[in-house]
Amino acid sequence: MNRNYRLILASASPRRQQLMRDAGLPFEVRLKPVPELYPAALPPEEVPEYLARLKAKPFAGELLPDEMLITADTVVCINGKIIGKPGDREEAIAMLTELSGNRHLVVTGVCITTNARQLSFSAHTHVYFRDLREDEIRHYVDHYQPFDKAGAYGIQEWIGYTGIERIEGSFYNVMGLPIQKLYQALDRWPDQETAINHP
């Protein structure tokens, strides 16, 4: 791991912070509000990386030479559309009902920025839910209140233990940060950056 930089994580997500800590990556949290807007014509799979770069823009000109900024964004896609965070209980139930019995795609975009250069990449994971009963969906929403999670679920919570049949790709990507891929990028910085710039 490259120890020449102090890592700055621009995310309030407790899942991302946990993954960074568990991977042995010391960091500090530094937040700046950014409207998460993207071009309507942008393919859903490209949105997270676009937003990760967008979240880095408010820090332009502020980073010290020994600081490295990490920004990220995660989206859930099904049937060619993005499912965001639910606004309320009924929307969360509706999202999980749509995911039930289907395969969906989770994409996380990550952007690494210093005052001299920037690298961004995405990770893709396919998630397969079994058919969920209505009472199971309501139980999960009422007890876990997943209103801060894209797609209205956390893979590391009860619904993941009982409802997800299998995944193709990184488990941690579904949690919100492809930590292995990020670790590899930090370890190789600034060399071989193109080697990790793929799904």
C-alpha cells in the first residue's frame, strides 16, 4: 500500500468507512455537499463513475501535496433504469418488490484524486434475489429502515442473509465500495493505473 499520502474519504456512508477501516486504510472524513445530478442521456452503468468524479470537484485546489481524496457513488440498476434511495416506507417496499425474483446490477464508481492527477474506475456486481414474500419485505423495511441505501436494501443485513441467492462479482461492491479494487489502485499508484481501469 502506498503510504506517501494521507487518505481523505469524502463519504458519510458508515459502510464505506467500515470497509476502509477493515482493510487497514487509515483515513479522515471530509465532506462537501454536491448535488448528485447527471446527464439524462448517460447510460446507467456510467452514472456512478460520473458522480464519483463530480463529488471530487469541490475539493479542487484544496488538497495538499500529501493528501489523496477518495470519492464514490453506488447505483442499483434493473431493466435499464436506476433505482435510487427510497423516499419513504412505501417506496422501499415497491423497490424490493421489483427486485424480488429478479437479477439486478450494482455499480460503484470510485474516483481517486490528488492535487496533481486523478483516476476513476467502476466495479459491477450482479445480484440475484429469490422470490420474496410481501410479509418478508415489510418485515425488513420496518425493522431495518433502509432509506439511506440504493435499492432499499443492505446486502450485509437480514434481507441479504435470507433473500439473496447468489452474486456475480464483489460482495463489498454491493455494500458500497469495491475495497479490493480500491486497495489495488492505491497500491499501484501512480504506476499501472490502466490495469485497474475496467469493470
